[in-house]
Amino acid sequence: MICQFLTHTVDINRNNLIQKLATKDILSPGERHKIKEQRTVGTKMSSLITAMRDKSAAEFESFLTTLSETGQPSLVHVVWQALLTVGKTGQNPLQSVCGKKVYYGHPIR
């Protein structure tokens, strides 16, 4: 749910989000390059979410902080409320669900 929400709502071009994430060492130079080389906004977002999935909880929190700093605080609020609701604070929620098929809220193995 959080992956899909972020993929469809983050404005990747707003206030140079990718550059700010790279400057804060949230994205490596290779990750930044891979995202920048994508042709469409949708594939750029998918690439960003894929990169963020492998990050630590602290890096995910820095990602949310950067979203807020780039003028997207309402997205951050929604993500935090969702995390508090499902009790996923203190970890990167993208690691537990994104990229896995889910059936009625449970990952399919």
C-alpha cells in the first residue's frame, strides 16, 4: 500500500528531489544515475521506490524528511499515519511489502 501510494503521489521533479536525496547520501551516485536515465516519470518513481526498499529505517526517515523539505509534507503525514496505524515505525516499511505479491494483506510465497 505504501509503495503504491508513494509511486503515484510523490512529485519526483519537485525542488530537485533526486539531487537532494543524493546530496544527503540517501541515494548513491549509481542509484541517482539509474533513476535519472529513466525516460518516464512512472519508471523514475519505480526506480526510486526500488532503491528506497533496500535502505535502512534511518535512511527511509531521511527520505520522508526530504519529501517534506521539497514541499510535500502532506505525503509525509499520510505515510506516518499509515505506519503508526499498522505499527511499522522504527523500520523501513518498503522492505516488508514492496516487490512481493500480496493476497488479502499477506505476502504470497
